[in-house]
Amino acid sequence: MTLATALFLLVLFVVTLTVAAYSTYAERKVAAFLQDRIGPDRAGPFGILQPLADGTKMFMKEDFIPAAANRRLFTLGPAIAMITALMTGVVIPWGGELTLFGETFRLQGTDPEIGILFVFAIVSIGVYGIMLGGWASNNKYALLGSVRAASQMVSYELGMGLSIVALVMLNGTLSLGGIVEHQAAHGWNIIYQPLGFIIFLVCAFAETNRSPFDMPECETELVGGYHTEFSSMKLGFFLFAEYTNMFISSAVISTLYFGGYHVPGLDRLGLDPNLTTLIGTAAMFAKTFFFIFFFMWVRWSTPRFRFDQLMNLGWKGLIPLGIANVLITGTVYHLAELWKG
Amino acid sequence: MSDLRPLTTRSRVVSDKRMTLMERIYLPAMVAGLLITIRHFFRRKPTVRYPEQERPRPAVYRGRHVLKRDEKGRERCTACGLCAVACPAEAISMVADERKPGEEHLYREEKYARIYEIDMLRCIYCGLCEEACPKEAIFLTDRLVKADRERMPFVFGKDELVEPMDPARRIDVSGRQTAAVRTFKQNPRYAHNR
Amino acid sequence: MAALFYILAAISVISALTVVGARNPVNSVIALVVCFLSIAGHYVLLNAQFLAMVHVIVYTGAIMVLFLFVIMLLNLNKPGGPRKSLAMRLAAAVAGGLLFLTLAAAVRQGVAITPAAGFDPGVGLVRHVGQVLFTEFLLPFEVSSVLFLSAIVGVVMLAKKDKDEAPDPHITGPERARRTA
């Protein structure tokens, strides 16, 4: 690993944490604005120091472990949640190539051939954090929350996987960098895969445990769900992991369906390549932030699904739709190939 | 049942029929919901940022009490205790004392309240004390009671209740001491006005 | 790379032993997850990234989650499980010993394990795996998918509700009457 990569990963780490921290602030502001309020405005101008205040509060709180809890797993839970949340950012292409001091860097930690599968794998490990944390609390609400989390994650992974299959068939690669390049050449995937996009989006909401699918937390039924017994920074880690996941899924959605760092027509302007890359990165972040906003917008607009509705939607709705999407994509692709000759 | 009219124009009859296809897709309803909330996003916020901004209060607002002095700067209260009797929250307590010679410039009548306390946490700001007072001594004003972290500071003594001697810093109660109130208070039908 | 291999190998062996040795079944499951992850690491070292990721997604992400799920719901609080009788333990020792003996003999007499000549680093990449899977091993691949299909159908059959079961409690009023009629 070169020094440049290490540096890039460090920057990525800091940026991810900052975005996650400010997502909490944004969440409160968006919620407030959607409800005709103004939200936090006391810590600093417009309350922009609120995440710092929240973080300090989290650290100052008593770190309590229930007597009947399994201490080791209780600590392991939030750690897994946080680690897995931070890992996925590595394979996402945040920008094109940057030439500095005579060397060319890619604004991407690494571009493995199986990038999208890597994201999938890490997300599927992430559920252990919730499950272990919930079970180790020795609390029935926490256990119910983690059981829901597990079944929800496993169910929606299928729908998500099927929507990806169609996308991969179209793009001919599993590498996220390759997918972005394909979109730059052939137009964004959202044009070819509207149904796949909707399936993916719905599954992304379920995978990040965001409303309307926030069954594992579900304040009104399960107290706090899997993090009922957690306090101090352990709770902070769970919440942080949720926001990090939201950031990463927004980035993945932008990458897969909205061209990632690609801006249509930008390369025809004949700008300096470095400038083009930076504009591309800015576009990538703009797309990502839009989806973060979208996540929040939906959370504060729709009521929560009932658990049986959630399962029905996943198994009887999204999975058949996903299969149909794969079939349609395959057929149309093949016909187009035939027609081209 | 049928002669019950709905309370609002927006009420809907809830039906438990099977959802139609459009409803089962959820998305149209969800998009409609999103459009509603986004309209609120750009709406003007009615929030009043309290310590910096204050909502305008009407002249007859019933807030923090004041014990008035008369035009010569003498305390009007004579510790009759009618306010304490009238108080539904039992927030008022007082200890009466006799005026000593040489204190005539301080107290208007021979008897005065040595201690006069209102517990602002018990007070419900109903204004019955003001109504009961025969001497036009106690009034509610449009001032607010400041927040605090402890309970004791909310028990206001005479130092906080009696208005300052300085004529320039007197508390204006004209909002509540209207002409109608004055005539009522001086009505000779009541024993204490005779 | 060699150092990485030995670290991963150590993790796999230790965690595999923990799976068997742990008193708490949840700890066993976690050890198994760690074992699977380290095996995925081995796949990556062999440049079989696709296999590694599929391994993580399927085994760690789905199957082990279900294991954990079941163990959590069973609430196996008593460590060690029920006490076995002496005869049972004796039988287990004999059976285990025999298995070990067989294995030892097999390893001693077996062919010398030599690295495959001319390891192609591209053998584990998606493109190659896909081509092999859909040409050379097409029949086994399709047969196994039929197997999975039959498993799915079987599960659906088992999970399917009986017709004469109580109606959905969420449906009330005239709609319920209409359906029960």
C-alpha cells in the first residue's frame, strides 16, 4: 500500500465520520423544517456545532452495562456495527483521476473486480452488530429488535441482489469503477433500470433500518429496539453506524444508478483534467447528499410498516419484481444485440 | 348514527376493504406524502426564538405580580389576607405587623405586611388575588417570571414584589387597572369602601 | 503475503477449535463466523475474490445469521447442555478416536500434497469462474439449481397455510363476513 493510498483512506475515514456526524444535525434540521419548526439553533450559528455538543454529551454519559448482559458481546455489538459501516467506503469511486506532482491517483481506495459484491458482503456482516448487541442486552425488546433486524436484512438482501443482477448484466462488470465508466459511455443506469432502481432504493431503506422500515428500533413498540440497553458512546456507535450506513448507501445508489462522479457533457468543455475530476467529485457528493436528504425526507413523511407488511413486501413484492426485472433486462438486451446484428 | 355530523370537513370513512393494486404498490401514496411534506419544508416557520424574540403580550396579560405603592410612595398593602384567602393555589402567605411612629412615609395604613411571599411555582396566574384586593395593592403585570434551575428562587418576597420607590421606575398596571376596575373597586356597596 | 497466510491460518484453526470447544453456543457461532471470514481471506490470497465474497455473503451473511437467530430464540442458557451418561461418553471417545485414526492413516499413506503446477492467478476472477461454470460445468450447475428450486418449493409447501384456518384477524367487519361466507 502506497503512502498516497494510506493518505486517501485517512481522508476518506475523516470525511465519512464528519458526514455521519453532520447527518445527525441534518436529520434534526430536516425533521424540523418538514414539521414547520427551525430545529437546533443554539450551538454556534444555526446550531452547526450541535454534533460536537451531542458527541460530548454521549461521551460524558455513564457507560452502563446491565448486570445480566453478556459483557463481551455487549461491547462487541456496537464495535461490529461501526467497523462494518466504515469499511464499505473503500471500494466506492469518489472521483476520477487526479494528477499531482507528476503522479496519477484515483480517488478510490481500491477498485476490486467484485466491488459491488464487497459492499454486499460487508453489509451482510453488519447485521451481526445489531444481533449480538440486542441479544447480549438480555432484554426482550432488544432481542425482538435484533430478531427483526436479522430477518429483515436477510429478506431484503435478496431483492437488492436481484436488482443488482440486472444492473450487472447490463454493465458487464461488478467493479464499481467499471460501472461508473460504463455509465459515462452509455448513459446513466437509471434510464435503463428504472424498476431495478426502485427495488434497490426500497431495499436500501430496509437494509439501513431507516423509516418506513425501522422495525429493529421502532420506538413505539420496542422502546428502542436493539439499542434499548445501550448508553453512552456504545449507543453513540450504533447511531453513528446507522448514519454512516445511510451515507454509504446514498453513495452506492449514486454510483450504481446516477453515474457516480460522472457529469454529462463535462468532458466536452475541455477543462483541465484535475479540475474535471474535482467537479466530478463534487457532483458525486452532491448526488450522495441528495439521497441522504431523501432518506430523511421519507423518514419524516411516512408511517412505519407493520412487520408482516414488511415481510410481504419483501418476499411477495420485491423478489418477484426483481426476478421479472432480470428476465426483462436479459430479453431486451439480447433482442437489442440481435437487432444490432 | 346518521345524524352525527363529522367534526371536520377532512374526515374520511375508514373502510376495511381489500387494497386495490395502486394502494398495494404503496408508492403513489408515498409520493403524495412526500409532496405534502416538501411543501412544509419551504414554508415560513412560526417559531418564536424566545429569549431573543418575545411574542407580543396583550395589555391585560396576567404575569408576574406587583405590589403597588400609592402616589406618595407608600405601600398600599395592609396585610388583610384577602388575597391569600382568594388564592385557589394557596400560593400567597404573609405576616402582618404594626406601623411604628416615623414609618408613615413607608406604609399607608397602621397595619402592613412585614413578609409577603408568592410561590410562583404554585401560582396559576388566575388574577383572583387582584380581584379580592380592596386596596388596589396587588396587580398582575405583563412581565414574565424568569426560569431558574432551583425551586427557592421562585418564592418571591417583598424585595421582588413591591414596586420601586422611584416614580420613574414604577410598574405600569394601567392595562389591568382600567376605569371599569376603578369604579368597581370604589363601589360603596362593598363594606371596605365605606 | 506468507506472513498474512500464517496469520489467517492461525485464526482459522484457533476459531475452528473454539467452535467445538466453546461452552456458550453463541460464542461457537461467532467463532464460526470468524473462521469463515478468515477462510474468505484465504480465498482472497489465492486471488479468488469472487469466491471470497460469495462465501462471505452466503455463509457469513445469511446462513450463520439464521444459525444465530435460532440459537438466540432457543435460549440455551445452560452451559454444556445436558449431562451425558458414561456409556455415551465412552462411545463418543471410541468413535472420535477411530475417526482420528482413519484420518491419520489416510494422511500418512495419501499422496504427497504438491502445489498445482503453474498456478494461474486469473483462475478465481469472475469472468473466468463464469465461463467455466457455464461451459464445462453447465450440467452440474443446472442440476444444483434444480435442487435449490425443489428446496424452495418444499419450503413453500411446508409454510403454506391450511385453507380452513382462522381468517386473518386484521380483516374485520363486512369484508370478513364476505370472506367467511
